[in-house]
Amino acid sequence: MAASSLLRSSPFFLPPQQPNPRTINTAPKSLQIKATISSDKPTETPPPIKHRRTADESIRQEAHRRNTSEYDNFSAKYVPFNADPACTESYSLDEIVYRSRSGGLLDVQHDMEALKAFDGNYWKSLFDSRVGKTTWPYGSGVWSKKEWVLPEIDSDDIVSAFEGNSNMFWAERFGKQHLGMNDLWVKHCGISHTGSFKDLGMTVLVSQVNRLRKMNRPVVGVGCASTGDTSAALSAYCASAGIPSIVFLPANKISISQLVQPIANGAFVLSLDTDFDGCMHLVREVTSELPIYLANSLNSLRIEGQKTAAIEILQQFDWEVPDWVIVPGGNLGNIYAFYKGFHMCKELGLVDRIPRLVCAQAANANPLYLYFKSGWLDFSPVKAKTTFASAIQIGDPVSIDRAVYALQNSNGIVEEATEEELMDAMAQADATGMFICPHTGVALTALVKLRNSGVIKATDRTVVVSTAHGLKFTQSKIDYHSKAIPEMACRLANPPVNVKADFESVMDVLKKYLLSKDSKH
């Protein structure tokens, strides 16, 4: 297919308007000139014609009417992850399968030769043309890359909240004041529909489930084990599509803000007296026996949505590659997703290199860090201890092989953060205008350590991925600033000052405060 024909199938290509015979001025030219001369008003350029849908038509119906961008030439399939090139095992994305025949992970493999029929500049122009639009489904930061995500799904089957397109925040003050850096950025993936990056993967998975149900495949509902954010994303997208969702949560191990989300969205919530790893074990057993589709990151469909955040970072830098990208890691699907997105852009000619990746783990749940420090010689799951970064409190990560592959192929690094380090980093970032989650505190701690050791240079363009919204973790912030965390100094706590409600008392306190601030300048 020629690039011009593909562009014509784009929702943003409108064919040239044919003149309407009834509106053509057929008067003699002399009369036309006289009419123009005799007019006292200058000729005005008519406003552009707006092709707006009718009031009773939805954006989904409009997309269906226009039959937008259904590319027959692009395809994808499941293959065993990192298999030998001679391996012929593969599965249709319409099959319900989570593991290869050998029991290993699966990966979604795209027809790269078909995608390579179009050069890097074509893909950059296409993706850029869709940013900020409301045309279904391309207004989504995920589905604006539909050809690279699920190329064969019908737009009618897509379940989207126009997720993605998240803010890239220039962390100017934090970078300059604490690290001597002037090119530090925070990718706020938590500014999303349910408040975490999990929306990026869940829109893809639930869309495929929606397709399978319409094909009368044996899928009654969708289930997941969760430390909070996955269940929030799953329940919201399933509710949007009218699909039952079942959530396995570890009792008393997630924040109230996270717990209330699946409850509010109508999920069937099971609170289990175990940790995440125990929940994961149970949900895998249950989904093998009941017609419940597994939604955890064992399912490689979610990687396809999450990888679009990497492509989005490149877009936001006008297709320039940053030097470093730092990602918090728990179940470890996300670090591979970023690698896959960057690598795909390189392979298809959008960029000429990929950034170095850093995976940041909480010291209380650090199996990947220990594996890295051993020189990749000895991996052992750990019993995860309680951490404020609850979404990455995972001791036996499903995507360990994916993470190692991503790090080894990006010259990557693994770092860790203690509870005090991550909470101090969170408070320090908040004091410079952010409002981050504890997981982002883990990533910032990794940055501080690598900057202090000289691995990351002052001039390196660095992106820290913020995976969830700080508003989900207000209790941890309250405890920190109240100095209510046992065995933690909370050295950056900023508690409110109790003052008598009279003028002199208030003035006395304010003078002391202003003097303390003035002495620092």
C-alpha cells in the first residue's frame, strides 16, 4: 500500500470538495467584475467548512460511518517471549492463551515488514497528527498508535477513556536545587483516567476482551490480582464496557483510595488474607478453571498499551531521544514495555538509538536489584516486606525475564530505595511543586544515587516515570508530615503550626517564619 493511499484512509484526510453546480456564478465576467467594483465592502474569505457530525451521532458512530483506518496489511500474533528465531509456535490474538507450550511468557509480535513499508517520517507525521484530537479512537494516547498496538481490532470494539497523552513535567527546581541538573523531566503517567499508568495497558486488554465476547468466546468476566492500581483500571474499563470484573486484593495492604475505586466501579472484590504473590497464585488457578479472562501483566496484551508511553516521551521531545529513563519496578512488565516502545521506534526508523533504562525497586521488595547485583547469576524470589510503595510490593515478579532482557539490551541499571529514602524523596519533590506517589519517590531516589555516583551526568536529559497520582497516597503523606512513622526521622516534615487566634501571636509566628526564609537567601 502506498503511503498516499494509507493517508487517504486516515480520519484526517478529507477528499477535495467538488463544486456544486448550483453555487457556481455563471454570469458574464464583465458583470462579475462590475459587481465587485460597485461593492463598498471588501471581499471576505468564507469561513472553512466544518465537517461536524450530527447531534444524534456519537464519535464512535462517526468513526464507523467514515470507516476510518482499518488497515488490512498490518497484523500481530502471540509468540513465545525471546524464543529462538527458528521457533514456529504462534497464536492468534483471538485465542485465550497466557503461556507458551513450554510454560514461558508470551509476547505480541507485529508484522514488522508490513510496518517498514512506511518510513520513520511517515509514522512520526501520522502519530503527531492525531495528538489532541477527539476522533475515535485516535484521541487516546494509546490508540493514536493503533497500528502498533492492536492493528486488527475494529474501532467499534475499542474501550477507551482517551487515556495517555500525559504531562511531561520539567522538574526545574528539583533538578537544579538538588541535583545540579537542568534537563530533568517527570512523565506523569498517573495523570490518567483512574490515576495510574495501568490505564494504558488496560484499555488494550479490555478492548480485546470486548472483541472476544462479541465473537462468542467463553469469557464471562475479567479477573486480576492487584496491589491497587491494576484493580482500579480493570474495574473502570470493564464498567465502561459492561463486562463483569473480579478483583483479588491482599487484605489491609492497599490504600483506602485504591480500594474504593473497584468498589465504586462495581467490581466483585475479594479481600484475601495473603500478599500480592498469594493473590496472583490464586487468580491464575481460578482463571484456569472458570471462564474468567486473566488481566495481570502475565497477559502480554497490557505491554502493548504501556509501551506507548515510551513513544509518547519521544513525541514530546520532538522525536529526540533522552539519555536516561527511570521506571519504578514491581511485577516488572513496565520496564519491558518502555524498552519495547523505544526499540520499536528505533527499528522502524523514527529514532537512531534508545535511552539507557533504570529500574528502581523498593528495598523491601527488591528481587530484581539483588539479581542485578549478582551479575545476573542467581535469581531468587523474596518475601516482600511492607513498603509505602505498595504497588511494587512484589517479591516474585511475573515479568522477571522480560525485565532482564530489557535491561541487558539497553545497558540498563537497577537501583533500590529504603523506606526512609523514598519518603524523603517524595517530600523533597512535593516541596518543589510536585505531588508524587511513593513509587515515584523510589525512582527519584535511584536518580539521586546515580547522580551522586557520577553515572548520570549533570547535562544528561533524564526522564523519571511517575506511575500513579499522589492523591491516591495521601495517608502516607499525612503520616510523614505528622512524624507518625515509627523509626523514621521524617526530616522534611512540614506540620501545621498551632497558633492562638490573636493578632500578636500570629504576627510573632509569621515574623519568625519570614526571618528563617530570608536567612536562606
